Amino acid sequence: MTDQLDRASHIMKAGAKKIVLREVRAYRLRRVQEQLRKHNCPTIFLYDPVNIRYATDTSNMLQVWSGRNPARYIMVFADGRIVAWEFHSSEHVWHGLDLNVELRGIMNWTFFNAGHEAERRAQAWGAVFRRKQAPGDTLLAVDRLDPFGSAYLEKQGLTLLDGQALMETAWLIKSTGALVLMGESLRTAEMGIDRMRRELRPGITENDLWANLPTRISEMAASESKRGCSHPATAPIRGCTSARRACCNQATCFAFDTDMVGPNGSCSDISRTWLVGNGRPSDEQRKLYKLAYAQVHFNMEVLRPGMTFKEFSDKAWRIPNHQYVKNRYCCLAHGIGMVDEFLSIAHQVDWDAVGYDGRFETGMTVYVESYIGADGGIQGVKLEQQVVVTEHGCVPLTNCSFEDDWL
């Protein structure tokens, strides 16, 4: 894996993006095929726009729109063939791709598209869909399918498998090329973060500050959220930016979490906390920051390939004071790739309720998380670091700096 990182760095410097894209497309499709063969499943049917992009490197419409409206869908066969039902007049999104694909016009049966004719249209869709399968195929993986579609296929004798589990397992291990594409997205996010830092001043609204993040918005697929919060919304950290103005009268914290899907559809999920204004952090702010910093870096040192999720949770940094436990972040670490992905590691105090086991492997990309803010406090600190798991442990993928002088 260390050799992969060296190669990824060399490729980025060489600017060989076309070669990288071909390699990544082939690798990802191969990963999907491997999962189909592993489960003895001839076909997977994909609606989720992120799954479609993973399998084919095609995207159409904003992910928010197409996530709600199934505007396109595909079948991927274990032998690599693809049948794609594409949105009206959008065949061009497939141009230039080295794929064995049959393109067809979409047949939609959502209420938005079909009204009270939805069930009848679902049956017409199902008849066409079944003709694309080999005679005797009775197993089909699906990532999402509404009730009419599921009911029709089950009436035809098909057994439906959880395609989302299959896809997220395929996503787990990143190739060298995928690390190159992730690096380009991270550099874009870092440029936006630098612009936010330059514009951060007392009185600026959270929304105006956040607008500096998408420095290359035309290349972005989407933004997962808008999490940039100033006092008092950092305790606990609030979900979205607003028209709230950063405090004009005292040095307060601004905490953000990029959640940015950038160039090539790769996610850049960076969290940092800054001071508003030119003052010095208070003793309380420094204390919160030191704890959050300690949690992230301790857990990065702990994480090793071959370690189980439960073992990592048990060995992870313990929040030292009960007053911070209530506002703990929802997980210790989570997977990352095109979006937030499987895995999600529960705190030890949450393990019995929501924890699940697995094993870390080299080639996984992970975000190590921390939020420290007292129950009833007025501010808190959010930090997060993106890493790749190598044979020697975690290697950071972002150059975004921490507030070392707060330590």
C-alpha cells in the first residue's frame, strides 16, 4: 500500500488523468463483478446515483435530484455487460467510455412520473426488464426499488438480494487510481478551505463564509451538507450553515465539516475549528481543542490493518470527562470514497446498541472523527482527518493544517 501511495503521488505530478480514469473505471467494474460472482448472483440492478457512478463513471442530474427521482437505472451482469436506461436525451453521458453497454430509454413509474398509473407502468417495465435476464435466472441484487417494482419481480419468481451491501463491499478497497482521484478532490477542498480562512472575520455570516468552499463548483458533483457553524451553534455542532453572523465582540469558534463531493465524484470530508477574529483562544477553547486533537491522533495511531472494528472501538481514546460524553460525535470513524461509505465504528459506550463488527484492510480509506463540547457548554471543537490504511497503519491524505499554536 505504501508503494501505491508513492505511485499515486507520481501519477498526480505527471498529470496522467486519462490513464487514471480508465484504470479506475475498469477496477471498479471488476470489483462489482467479483461481488456478483462471490454471491452466485448473475445481475445487479442499480438505482442509487452513487452506485451507478461507481460501476460506470457516469452521472446525470444533481445527486440530490436523482436521489429522490429515479431518473436512470442500470443492470450490471457478472460478465461485465451493462444495460442502461438513461434519462431523456442524455445518451451523451456515456460517450467515450470503454464499456460494453446497451442503452435504452427510461421507463418510469414513480408517482411524480406516472401518477395513479404507477402500478401499470411498473408491470410494463418489469416485462422489459425480465427479457434482459437469462432464462432461468432467479436471483437478482437490487440497491433500491419501490414497492411496485419489488412486488412485480417477486411475483415473477425472482429472489431479491441486498444490492447495497454488495456495492458497499465493492467500494471498500481503493486502487492506486482511486487514491489519485481522491487526492484531486481533496486539493480542491483545501483550496476552498484556504479561501474560507482568508475571509473569516467577525460579522461575516456562516452562509457567506461557506460560499468560499466550492472553488471549482462547475466540477463538483454535489455537496453532501453545509456544516459550518459559529457560536453558539458549535455546542453541540448544528447541522447546517445559516444567516447567523460570526460574533463581533469576542473571540469565538467557527467549526466546519466540508462533506464535499468534488471532482471525479470523490468525497472530501474535512473538519477543522478556527477562531473568529485576531485574538487568542481562551483557556477553555484550548482545552477543548487539545482533547479533540488528542482523540483524532490517538485513534490514528491505534488503527492497524487486520484489527477488528470492535477491537478498535475498545482500544480507542476515551473521552476523559463525562460532561463531554453526551455531545460525542456519532462515530469514532467511518468509511469514505465517493460519499460516506461502510464502515461506521461506534464508541465503546454505544457498541451494544449500534456497533457491528468487521475488519480493517489495507486500501480502505477512513475518516477519523472527534467532537468535544461540554453538555450545557457554549462552544465546541470538531476535527476530522482523512486517512488510508496501509500495511504500516494510517497515512493522512490531506495537508489541511491544525491549529498547532492552540496545543
